[in-house]
Amino acid sequence: KAGVTQTPRYLIKTRGQQVTLSCSPISGHRSVSWYQQTPGQGLQFLFEYFSETQRNKGNFPGRFSGRQFSNSRSEMNVSTLELGDSALYLCASSRGSLADTDTQYFGPGTRLTVL
Amino acid sequence: QQQVKQSPQSLIVQKGGISIINCAYENTAFDYFPWYQQFPGKGPALLIAIRPDVSEKKEGRFTISFNKSAKQFSLHIMDSQPGDSATYFCAASIDGNDMRFGAGTRLTVKP
């Protein structure tokens, strides 16, 4: 079974630009969560999508948005990029059943650098 | 924002020794406590998780100890191996949602 895939793996943008990151979950998984990982702030939850609906949201500004398609693939968009948005963006998928046995599987991440 | 405090920041253990990483949380509504292992260049991988209705859970060399009254939980790695060298994150959430992570512990197991 293929794992979670994220594209692109590396991205360089300049301040003020916008960026779209893509995540393909494991087949059969309906929940996709996005996380930001930085050396200073560690791992922070951005949002979770389940069946094309945002089910949970972390404490990030509105510049960060996402969506999920009917095939469970998800995209994350960051508008008006700031230097502080440089980070590793991780996507994780799960069945989304909220059961104790429902494991989240992480992708390798997209390394975003904002110059 | 920081609702899960993790210590130590880094840990060096000899091969065969016991590695212990501690976490404390604030929100008593948390009901799911996973530990993740992350190798350089890779995304985190779920190692083991516990619910607050049990005080201990063991899977192979990895054990979670949970103290609900103290709002603390810890990861014990028995017989630590060089291959265990990685960064470990504790986390807490409500029903697996809005996961809050600790700052991470960089474990180095010396041969």
C-alpha cells in the first residue's frame, strides 16, 4: 500500500507570493491533517479535513487555508507569504474514524523556503 | 499555545540503557496521548499511544506510563539501540483532533 505523498518536496518562494501544496493520502483514508514544523515552534497543527469538510482548525491566521477533494486528496494554500512561513509542512492521513486504533500516517513533508 | 511540555530537550544514552522522556499537559480534556518518532528528512511516525483509562501500555521495547492525576506521561525505551537515535515527540489531543505536540527530544544512543 502506497504511503502518503506530498508534492512538491521542496519549494522556494519570495515574500508576498502565494503557494499551494498538495497531499495524496493513503488509499481509503478520508482524513487529512496538515502540520507546520519549524525549529522554533516545533510541530503545530494547521487543520484537518474529512470528507471534503474542515473538521478541526489550529491557531493560524487566515492566510493559511486548505481544501479536500472528493478523492480525499488535499491542498494547502498560503497567501501573502512571510519569512516566518519557512517551514516543513507535513500532511498526515488516517481513516478518520476518531477511534483509538485510528493511526495517523505522515508524509515526508514539503520544505518551503521564503526569501 | 504550548499545552504540552516535553523534557529533556536532548538525551544521550548508552546502548542497552533505558531512555526516558517526560511530558506534562495542561488541558484535562485531552484523551489521546501518542508518541511519534522522527528521523532526519522523514515525517513523524506513530510509535505508541495511550488513552487515560490505563496507566501503562507496552509495545516491544517501548512503554508509555500515564499519571492522570499529575497530568504527566512518559516514554520509556528499554534496551536502547543506536537505531533508536531520532527525535521523539509527545502529543495530546481530544479524540485525535487538534493535536498539540511537545517540543521534541533528540535522543542519541551511543554504541
